[in-house]
Amino acid sequence: MTKNTPALTALLAGVAIAGSLTVAGCSTQPAGEPSPKPSASASLPADVNEADTMFVSMMIGHHQQAIEMSDIVLAKPELDPGVRDLAKRIKAAQGPEITQLKGWLSDWGMADAGSSSEHGGHAMNGMLSAEQLGRLRSADGATSSTLFLEQMIEHHEGAVEMAKPEVADGANVDVQRLARSVIDDQSGEIAEMREMLAELR
């Protein structure tokens, strides 16, 4: 039996609440109509659990926003060369991971939740608001370098926190391996970005 950590319990609570509200609003069903189809989790492979599906679904949107942030600053001609290199590396790493994550959902018969900042009734850690993205778009090259680093540090910290419940409670070894990679790689980039930020200020 998988032991849920407080972090995973908090994540799943949002899903449970959203589900209960849906049921409460549709508690009656006319006679003769077919029963609702079981959820995707009812037919998950034996080596996949809710921690796996939660992490994979949420990380897709999280990675998509990191790529969007990188694209925004890469279009700025006055961007710091070190920041430009970092943004390119983020795109190169996270683009293929999105493909891998979507492939897993497809294999499990689950739909891609998209890039919304909320999933299952709760906000994803580190996701930027539309206002924050707007600030990044409108910043000039010099200012955008520091703003990108500040925002991406927060974004990476959110990804690390999202990966921890998967490492603790996930069942699928491939998904857990990716979660560990997210923690290791993005923790390293956080340290790198903090050093870059100190030099630019």
C-alpha cells in the first residue's frame, strides 16, 4: 500500500473536493440512461498511481510556461548573453520532456490538461500570472534579464516542490526518475540563476 505524504495528501484533496462538488450538482440521473463511464484512474496500469498522473499532468503546463518565458526573452535583442544561453538550455531540456510527459498520458488513456495554472482545483507551484508574464513581455532587454531570472527562480522552485511528492509516493519508476531529474537539474539551475542575478544587480 502506498503511503501518502502530507504534500501528496494536499494535492489530492483539491481533486477530491472538485469531484465532490461535481457529484453534488448532478446527484440525480434519469432512469434508462447509461451510468457515467469510470474515471481514467479506474483503469490505470498496475505500475501507475495517482501521484504519477498528478505529477505528469501538472508538469506539462509548468514546462510549457517555462518555454513561453524563454521565448519571450529570447526575442529581446539586449538580453544578457548568459541569460540568453540559459533560456536556450531550458527550451532544449524541457521541450523533449513535454513530449515524453504527453506520451505517458496517452499511454495511460488520459487527456492532456493543457497549460492552465490550475489543475484539479488547485494552483500549480511557481506558475506566473498573466500580469507577471505581461511584465516580462514589456520589459526592455536589460531589465528583462534580471526579471527573467527572478521569475524563473520562482518557477523552478515550484517545479522542485511539485516533484517531491512524486519521488515520495509515485509508483512508476520512469516517472519517478524524471521527477528526480527535475529536482536535481532545476536545483542546479536555481543556484546558477542566483549567481547570475547577483552579478547583474
